Amino acid sequence: MARSQAHRALPADLLASAAWQEACRARDFARIFQLVKVKAGIYPSRIAALCGMTPSRVGEIMAGRRGLAHIDVIERVADGLRIPGAMLGLAHRLWEIPVPSRTEERPPEPLSAVPREPQRTEPAEELDDLLALVDGQATRSTLTALRSSVQDYWRRDNAHGGATLRPAVVGHLRYVGRLLDSAEAGLRHDLQGVAAQLARLSGWAYFDARQYSTARTYFTQALKLSHTQGDSLFMANVLSCMSLLATYDGNPNDAVALACRAQDVARAAGEQSLVMSMLHLREAFAHAALRDTQACHQAVDRSRDQYERSRGHEAEAPDWVQYFDETKLLVDTGIAYARLGDPARAEPLIAEGLRRENADQQRGRAFHTYWLASAQLQLGKLDEACTSAGLALDLAAAIDSPRVSGHVQEIHRRMLPYAREAPVLAFEQRLREVLG
């Protein structure tokens, strides 16, 4: 991600102009960027640097060939260009809040226009010295223990979120890398497979923390490892993760391309129906983000067809896709419709999925409850939406998942037009109590 530089406030006459305010109300970023260029003298390359985008992406937005829909990217633009949050329907940004006078004795560091993400670093020399003491000779027992750890990490990720797991998972990945350096030929292939799983898990943990650049780095590492190993199905799995990341990062066209490429790779490996079902739904998410109704419905239909073909053959599917059962198909289909803006279809599917889900799947339930609240809000069911949002909030408070917490805050922002209604006031009070 490009690093932002210091940026002065936009001219007051621009912020006060009718053209600017209308563009912000409509979230017309093509017009916003044009006005910033003409009225503030900030050119596309500078806009890109401030907002953590590539210049080509900014150019596509200004030409009307691309839009911005995801809240994370919109917040980045608001922070990068210093657009007051209220103008874009956002909460007040941190830089809008005055710094108390008592901090003048030690001026705080200036806020970055683009939130900084922790970058992947090499182990410190002390850690290298400690790891050098490891025998480094892998055995079949080592592989069994490592695979068990990966399964346990996924279980804990779903129950508690991935943020607190990152140090352990990344440490395990480095450890396996050291084992690979001295592994016998007979074990090297299997160790590469474990390393690919740990790299994918590391990417997922950073994705759950909304640190997308770092997540992309680990997903790329997982892709390279699985390619070296010749595991085409796992490559498809990693590509599907990268597709979901692109959807969240405001790149739905890339998300479609990655999901379709994942399907091609999986077909080449000998089409596995349960894997294909999951991959088609990832494609549906991306089409929904583009508001391409026909393509989204076609992808959902293909997902259902593949799932029906998989019945009775679930045990033949790879371990990493076993989570994708009928309940997950149901709720993810509902989420695709909610992303598409079809809440009438989305609500009953997500509600039924939540009814079937295990209570210990807290992160998944929090995420799915958010989407239920989103569908209910779109339908104008304010009481139900606030109840569902409150449940999502309670679940989010019990896990460590910035992605889920961000969704809860997003649904709160979408409730602002109803800020004086009793259910919203009660939800806001609960939000202050839980998140501070």
C-alpha cells in the first residue's frame, strides 16, 4: 500500500460549495476526485498516495469506469483527503477531534492519512539464535503434531477470532520454514503442504484484522508454496481467499477474476464438487459487490448445483473445505443476496442459517448476525435490525475480530438516519457500554 504524506485541509470554499456537498452526499468519487484536482490542486498521483491506491485505480474512478462501495476504502479516502466524516455519511474521523491542551507538553505524532498496517518483518537476531538451537530434523510425528496445530488454530479462529492467534501462527510458519531447510526428501513435500496451510492461515488472521496488505503477502506466500507442492486444489482455496480480500478491499473486478481463476485451477485438478460449490459462492460475492444481478444469481445457482453433486461424497473433499456444509451454503447465499441489495431473499436464508449453526462458532455467528441486521435494515424492519445488531455486538465483544467489530460500527453508521428512534438509541447505548 502506498504511504500517505502530510496533507493540509481542503479549501473551505470547496467544502462549502453545492457541487462538492452534492458529490459527497451521492458518494460520487469520480466527481469528488475531479473537484479535488481542479479546486484544491491535488492531482491523481497525489490522490493515490494520500488514499493508499494506485494511480491507475484513481484514473479509472475519475473516468467513471470504477466506483467505490466498501466502507473501508471510503474511510481511507475520507482520511487521506481530510473530508469531514459527516459529509460522506461516516462517523467523525479521529483527526476531526481536537487534541486536549494537556498534551501540548509532548505533542502527539501526526495521524497518518492512511492507517498504517504492521509490515511483515524478519525475525530479530535473538529469535534467530533461539530457533537455531532447534534440532531441525522433522519426523512423521512432527508432521502429525503440526497438522493437529493447524486444525486447532482454525477451530480457535472461528470461536474467538484470529487477532490473538497471529503471533503463534506466524511463529509456527517460520519454524516449519527452518525444518524445510534440513528436511529429508521424503518429508519435504508434506512439510511444504503444512507451510502452505500456515501461510494461508496467517493471511486469514491478518485479513480478519483488516490489515489487507499484510494478508495479501501471506496469501501470496501460500500460493507459491502450494504451487511448488503441486497442490492445485489448495491453490484454488488460496485464490478464493484472495478473491474475498479483494471484495473487502474495494476491488470487485479483481475479486471476480480471482474467483474464476480459482475455479479453472480446481477443474484442472479434477473437479471436486464441494470445492467448486464454495468457489462459485465466492464469485457470487464479487458479482454482488458489482451489483451485477444476473451474474450473481448464475453463480449462486452453480454453487447449489455443485453442492447437490457433492452429497454422499463429502468425505472425499479436502479437510479445509469440510466447513462448507448445507448450513454454510444457506447463510452464504443469503449474504450474497444482501450484498446484492436483495434483502427480501437474504433475510430468511441468513435467519435459517443462524438457527442451524453451532453456538460455539462465535465469530461466524457474529458475522452472519451482522448481515441479518443489514438485510432487516434494508427492509425497514428497524426493531428487528436493532435486535440483530445488538446480538452481533454481544458476540463481537466476546471475540477478537476487528473485521466483525468494523461491521458492527458500520451498521451503526447506517442507522444514523433513525438516530432518534427508541430502538436505535438503545443500541447506541449498548454500543457505548461494550466498545467504549
